[in-house]
Amino acid sequence: MSYLRPLTAMLLFLAFAAQAEGIKITPGKWQIQMTSTMSIMPQPMSKTLEECISADQLSPAQLMKDSGSCKVSDIKSTRSDLTWKMVCMNHGGEMAGTGKFTSTGDQMNGTLDLGMDMNGQPLQILTKWSGKRIGACK
């Protein structure tokens, strides 16, 4: 089962939600590398993607559009850091965890640590990501 696609969307959502909380994120073309480690998988899964992020995508209405079944709480924000707790209803179960996001405007990194009970077995997912702005959107 692949969690990278939904986690990619969730991480991008949270990263850009950070903009609304006051963290500086510069619009443009971003390269983001993500690595997920799952307690039930022998090898980590890694993915690198490039996204063109416009100022319009950082609007509160756009950010809330893709929030899905996740509830984010206990958000704490400074100019460079964001931490949060979250609970998501996913695949018939509840995933819960914490996240941390740091940005300097042109670089970002963070972690998302989620856990759930899947058919009686504990599942732990740790996703780490880092990103950098690589230029203007074309």
C-alpha cells in the first residue's frame, strides 16, 4: 500500500497552511524530497517531486479545499517553525500523530509521525521531507 501520494498532498497542504500561520514560504518552483518509513515495510520509500506553487495556492480558501478527512489541532507557529497534532480517518481506521515544519522562505524541512491500528497490528509511519525553491514557475 502506498501512503506517499496522500501524504504528499497532506504535507503540501500543511506546508502552505503554514503561510497562513505566518511562516515565510516563497512562491515559485519547489523541489521536495520525501522519505517514509513504515513499521510493516522493510525498506523506506522515497520520492522527489517538483511543484510550482503560486501565491493563489496559498490563499485560505484554496488551502482548505483539500483538507480531506484530517483534523489538525494544537497548532503552534513562529516565523520559521510550525508544530501540530492531527487525526485522520483513513482506510477504515484512525491515524493520529504529530508534525513539525520549518521554513526559511526558500528552504523547508519537516517530519510527520503517524500511528494507527491496522487489523489489530500497530502501524507507525514516519515521513521526513526537505525542500528548496529552485526558481520561478514557467
